[in-house]
Amino acid sequence: MTDPQFSLIDSITLRRSIMSFSGATQRAIRRWSATHEGRADVYNPGMVPVFSTSRRKKTDHLAGDKCGIHVTDTMIELSGSPSYSAGLRHNVFGIRDPQEAVLSHLVAASDAVGCDLLGDSSVWSMSRLDLTANFDMGSQEQARAALGALRLSNAPRRRQTSPTDEVLRWGSQQWQSGTAYVKGTDPVMKNYLRQNVITADFIAYALTLLRLELRLGRGFIARKEIVWDSVTEDTLSEIYNDYWSALIGGVEVMDMKDLFPALTNVAPTEGQARAALRTFLFINQYGESAAKEMMPKQTWSRHTKLLRAAGLSWTDIAVGQVTPLRRKAVVLGSPVTEFKRVA
């Protein structure tokens, strides 16, 4: 996973103390809040504002093309997908640059509130940042098979939480959490189709995309001292790669015939490479649990360490077979160009 893996910033949440604004801007924000009864406004350039049904809008798969503004006595918060703030029709592809993402939010929110929220923009802090990539699996069947393989994963520090048939989740929302699903099954996609935002052909394409999302929560952002106006795409790529490499491996495509040569490159001796390969084949035949119980703990640890060093993921090891995730180049580069090309 040496190339940048995340394709876009799927969601971002910004916070700022109201007292940090000028007096005129503070009054404008409070007037806006009073007019809207403190509820979260949802906005998109060129669209009529709609109000959420709850006091504070949740940004999740059902958020659709909406971004939220939430005002309390002391704080203003902006949340949602910067792709929508920038006026894109969907977030299958979108903005990758963190500075561009934040400025898209601030410009759109300024228009919605009716005052300039960009002044001293460095004062804004992030409390959530979602990084996303699309993996083209070639077919709907292969996308679902890859999701099924990830469901069996048993990577250290990657405990699954409330998995369903359609969506897999790992981790803590306050720190790091991962989500995997087939993009075409996202309920929002059906809404797009009904609204003629996308075509049936686009849905068919999205059903081949395995989407891997990484949420960086407030605790992680604070611990890593991630600041929106100085963090780089390379840094975010490293964070994304580090999280998902445990589940999807260190190579984009590997075949069984490539495994032994890869093991000999990382094992101290050819004999240890053969022993690690035998363990992997044993897993394939009898299952991970049986294989683990049939050998000393130190041997299991040594062999799985070699398999990981050779480029396999914990998902590969859990199922005893190589599950390649082939990332399609269309998700890289300019999101606007690719949006036009695919849509």
C-alpha cells in the first residue's frame, strides 16, 4: 500500500467558539440561531435550506446531500460532506485536499447563515474527519465476496462492532473507526436514483465498488495534533493506510503462486518460509481456529508475522486464501473530472 489509498474526504466536522468571532458576526450567528430555533440547518449551494427534524443533525449514510450547522450558547459546529458543500451531486467521488474541504464548508455555511465565517479561519478545529476509498472489485459478486471475507477478519485492535449483512464496522467513534460496505447498497444511492441525480448504470457501477471508510474521532485528532490548515494529504494517506493495511494487506493483487517467493524474501531461512506456507495451507483446509490450536503460540505468532510481512492481511489469514482488493485508478486524480466521466 505505497500509493495513496484514500480517495476523498467523505465527511468533516468543524467547531469554533462563538466568542472568537467579531461582535457583528456573533450577533449575526445568534440571530440565525434564534430564527431557526437552534435546530441544525442543512444546506447545499443552489438548494433551498431544509430543517432537520432533530435539534442536532446526525451525519450518517441517511444524511444524503445535506450538511449541518448547529449553534449552542457557546459554539458553532459545521458537519457533513464537503463534496456537497462544494456543490457536487454525490460523494462517490469528491474532495481530497483537507484545506479545500474545510474552505468548501466555510463558504457554504457563510452563505447559509448570511455572514462571513471565514475570518481567522485557522481558529476552526476539527472534531471528526472521514477518509474514504473505493475499490473496484470488477463485479457485484466479487464485491460482496470481499465484504464477506472482511467479515471473517480477526485483526488485532480491529474488533467488529454490530456488523450487519450490508455494513461492517470496527473500532471506536471517539478514536478510529472503520466501515466497509458495497457502495451501491447505500440507501442514499436509491434516493439519488429517484431524484434523477444518477442513472441506473451508475448504480450498477457502484455495486462493484467496495467502499472502505475511516473515521478519525475527536480523541485521535487531538492526540495526533491534526490541524486542518497544515495537515497534508500524505499524512492522511499514512493514517488511512496504517488502519486498513491490517485488513486488506500490503499488496493490491497477490496470487497463491506469488506467496512462497514473497515469504522467502522476508523469512530468515527458506525452511521458515516453507513452514509459514504450510500453516497458511493448513488454515485453508481446516480453518483458522483449528490451525491456531494445533501449534505452539510462539510458532503461530512467528508464522502469522511472516505471512503479514509477505503482504497478506489478517483477512487473508483468517480465511486461508488471498483476497485481492483491486483499487480502480478512476477514484484517483481530479474528482470533478472523474465525476463527469462516471456520471
